[in-house]
Amino acid sequence: DGRRVNVAVENIVIRDCEMKDGHGGVVVGSEISGGARHIYAERCRMDSPRLDRALRFKTNSVRGGVIEHVYMRDVTVGQVAESVMTADFYYEEGDSGPYPPVLRDVEMRRVTSRQSKYAFLLRGYPHAPITDVRAIDCTFAGVAQPDVVEGVRGLSLQNVRINGRVRNEQISR
């Protein structure tokens, strides 16, 4: 229905919330065919071994849609089971539909976490990469495994500390 109506969800503010258990603290998707834009999450707290991710994007080429202009700032994450940021285009049906999703212009600023499996788990398609993702002044401690970054063009880390190591780099894979 999202493609037929073609009206994006937009101008969403998530502020001063506490997230505990679930698939994600802030989740955009999965039925996103109409799109989503201008989503702001700030001053939230998240912490639970039963909370999978802090920021999650769920879509694939069956759903499609454009997700853009998503901003998370001043968020404190204790423990999450999987990652601080996840975008996985291979979610459920994966790349089996005619509508390649678009994910672009995502920014995390001053986000901290104490424990996660990954800092970033980003899996776009080679033919429809995730673009323009920025992490600025973030600190992620207790990260168990290296980032998963596939089908991504323009992951920018600016003053990002992962397990004590400062990273300032542009990543495209």
C-alpha cells in the first residue's frame, strides 16, 4: 500500500526515551515502501542484554522504499546483543524483489555504548549500496567483533573510539 499511496512517514522526533528489550531501540522499517525521512532520536537511554540493536533499518528489495535524513544524537547505550547500528538489506526475503531500497544520510553523533557484538553491521546490495552514513564523536566500548560493512559507499567515522582506538576514516566496501 505504501507504493500506491506514496506518502513517506516523516518528521518523527524520539526524545528522552528509555528502551529496554526488543529487536531495536529505534527501528525504521520493515514495511517501508512509502519511504521514511527526517527522523530524529536524541537524549535516549538503551540498555539490556535482550535489546538487539540501538539503531536498526529493516528493508529489502521486496519492500523497497527510500529511508533518508535519520539523525541520532546524545544517546547512551549500555549493552545491546548485536550492534549499535544495523542496516541489513538481506533481511527476510533479501534481494529477491524488483524494488532496491535506498538508505542514505544517516548520522550518529555523541552516541556511546558499553557492550555490543559489533559497532556497525551494514549490509547493502552491490547494485544499491547504503550511502552517506556518518558517526561523529562516538565511543563504543566492549565491541566483541570487527564491523561488518558490505555494499556501503561512504561510511565516515570522525573521532569515533572503538575499544579505545580512535578512528577517523572513510569506508566504502
